[in-house]
Amino acid sequence: MKSVRVVVVGAGVIGFSTAVCVAEALPFCSVTLLAEKFSPDTTSDGAAGILFAGKFPDIPLERQRRWFKNSFDHLLDIAQSQHSPEAGVMLSSGWQIFKDVQADKKPFWSEAVIGFRFMTDSELKRFPEHKFGHAFTTIKCECSSYLPWLEKRFRKAGGLVEQRKVNSLQELSNSYDIIVNCSGLGSKLLVGDNKVYPVRGQVLKVEAPWLQHFIRDGDGKTYIFPGMHCVTIGGTRQEGDRRLQVDEGDTKGILERCSGLEPSIGKAKVLGEWVGLRPSRRNPRVEREVVQLQGRRVPVVHNYGHGGWGVTLAWGTALDALGLVRQCLHEMPLQAKL
């Protein structure tokens, strides 16, 4: 009999990464993942899924660096293994370009990626409006393949998966000993967090097999990310905007801006359009608390609010969440574990 019952709420890249970490590391726990939506209907599914990160204002840089490096190393192992095509994880080289020279020329994650360097003048020539840039090799993780692959890995570790909407933590309190909340934007209602808000992202998937290198404008609004089967181009960052329908004006703007960086985009066939709401927060919430639910004190571990950096930081924050679950276990009364 597995003694401690753990439930993970949320089936995006944060939820499944966390569920896999817990199920594989703690075989004496029975781990169930509950979610209303699964791949291909999660926000993670539309993510470009390329690894670099912005800086969060109130989280120690060392911790952010560790999140990035742990995620990068985990995905690099997959990219260099036989699982790469099934998991949708591949190496990707290219450029991040800026209209002005950055005060902080080297991002905090520069040591973790492969071959990071500043772009040469001759490389920058093709981007006349940009004065500075980074060249490096990173990883692209395509969640439409990666999430089903993680689910398989989770089930292999003994994990249970159930599709249902969780409206409150109260409904979980009698069935589980530890709750892990990876509900993204859902945390606004589930745990009453008003600090989490949507940032609308719209992207296009295009057929352009001749494009081999990613290009990302440093402002994060214009990008071209070649993948295994198509090229993702974008995008938008519309704070507080909850519209899930495709906006034709945005589509036109994306095609124009991306053609400005890569003229051949004009020749690419549009395969599809996608809109998603990034679960943003000033800082991701990766912490634990004890909540009073129906007369019981139940430990809750939170892991959500990564905004546009979910794929980038998923494995790193999942390992932190695993550490928090271990702390909950240490503090449990002995009879709960028996």
C-alpha cells in the first residue's frame, strides 16, 4: 500500500513536470494528477517552448539561475537521447537581437546555454535596426509532443491521471494528504490569488523548412522559432486581455514584423493560428503553506505564475516543488505516513 496520497492540480508543462518529479522520486507516495484540460488543449501546447528567460524582480538570481540550469540540463539529456523525436525536444541555434546595447550585456542564464557569445558586426548587418545581439544554442521543447511523453513517463512511475475540474481545495481535503497546486491562471479562483493575471499571446505556425535558425527581438514581441514540423512566429504580449479568438490585426502585424527580420517569411504557408493566455505574476509562486480544510490542516505546495517562461523553468521549479513536498512529509505526524 502506498501510504501518502499526493494530488497535483494542473496538466500543463508545470503540472506534469512536477507530477513526474514527485512520482519518480517518492515511490511510496501515490500521486494523482487532476485537470480539466489536457494536451492539446493547454496553454503550454501553443508555447514556442524555446529556452531563455526574463528576470523576476523579487526572486534571488541564484535561485532563478538554478531553475534555468536544471531545466536546461534535463531537456538537453532528452534532446541528445533516442527520445528526442517522440518528446519533441531538440537543439536550436540562433540570435537574440536588440535595438540598443544592453546595460546588462550577459543575461543571468548565459552560462547554461551552449556557446553563448556576442554577435559580430557582420552578423548584425542583416538586422539594420539592431545594434547588439547574442548568438547561442539553446533547446526547443514542443509541448504538443512533450506533454503526452511526460504523461506516459508519469503513468510508468505509477501515477494516476483523472480529468475533472477542481473548483476548490475543499473538495480534495478528504482524499489527499498533500495538495500540489500547478493550476496557472486557475489559481486566481482556486486559491484566491489576485496577483496572477493573463497575458494574451497569439502565434502563427508556418511552413518554412528552409529556416534553420531562430531569431528573437529582445523586446520579446517578435520572434521566429523553427521547430521539428513547422516554424512558430509571433507574437503578442497583451496584459489583462482574455480574448481567446484569433485577431486578424494581430496576424497581419506578426507577419509584417517577422518579414522585417526574415524577408522569406512572406513565402511561407500559414498552417494555423493559435491564442493562449500566459499565467503571469510579478514572481512565480513556488512555496508551501498549511491550509485549514474541513477541520484538517493540509499542506499545500504551490508552483504557478511563470508567465511566458513556463517551459523554460518547468523542470527547475518542479524540483523545488519536490523539495517542498519532502519537507511536508518530514513534518507529517507518523500515523499519517503509516
